[in-house]
Amino acid sequence: MNGFMRVLGAALLFAFTVHAEEFTGRVVGVADGDTITVLAGVEPRRVRLAGIDAPEKGQPFGRRAKQAVSRLAAGRTVRVVVRGQDRYGRTLGEVRLPDGASLNERLVEEGWAWRYTRYSKDPRLAELEAAARRSRRGLWVDPGAVPPWEFRIANRR
């Protein structure tokens, strides 16, 4: 029986890994550069873009990051690949735009967000951030740009 339970557990883990939750909906709100609201059917869902961190509203480039998300996603139908839930109850997800591109990656590529190193080991995001830094795109025009996680700590005091 013990061997059966291990096989069953492994099969269930594989099934959940292979069939990650996804949903489709229209972007009806942009809170900031890394949080959107997606209307999935009749249910609005707050989605925190997984693996990235954009400047805060009161931080330099915060408004520009929000504008970039609006330009790329507002009013469009997107597919959200769920990666989990954050401590605030928001869905963590990778957002796929109508053309199939990743909104998360696009924001890093354009220089409007950092790869959130605490939560992401994605080499693609690391490459995109490095390229944006080298090209001085978006917030990288400021060589002293402060990561949002450091900005939040400094402003808690």
C-alpha cells in the first residue's frame, strides 16, 4: 500500500504540474507596473505579474511603468498562467498578450521592471534585464535606479 500511495502522489503532482491553472479574460484595470485586474467571466481577479517588480507609484518611473502596462494590455484579452498566490491574496501569474508574448517579459525587456531576484531564477528575465540595462532602456537611463524592494524598505521607516 505504501508504494501505491507514492505512485499515486507522484501521478497527482505530475498532473497538477503539467496542467497548471490558466484563465482568460479582459484586462479591466491597471493598478501599477506589475498588478492588473483581469475580468475572467464575471469574476474580476487581481493579478500580480510573477517574477518581476516594477517601480512603485511614488518612485521615479512608477507612472511610466504603469503607462507601459496600460499601453500593452489594457482592454485586451489575455491568458493568465497561474504561478500561485501572494501574501495579499492576489493571483501570481504570467500574462500572455493576444500575440502570445509575455507581458512580464515585455516589461523587463522595455526597461520598466526588474527581475524580482528574490522570487525569480528565470534566466530569460535575467537576460532581458541585462540587455535593457546595457541599452539604457526605460528606467535604466538612470544609472542609480533603486529597485522597488529597496525603495519599499526605505519608505517603511
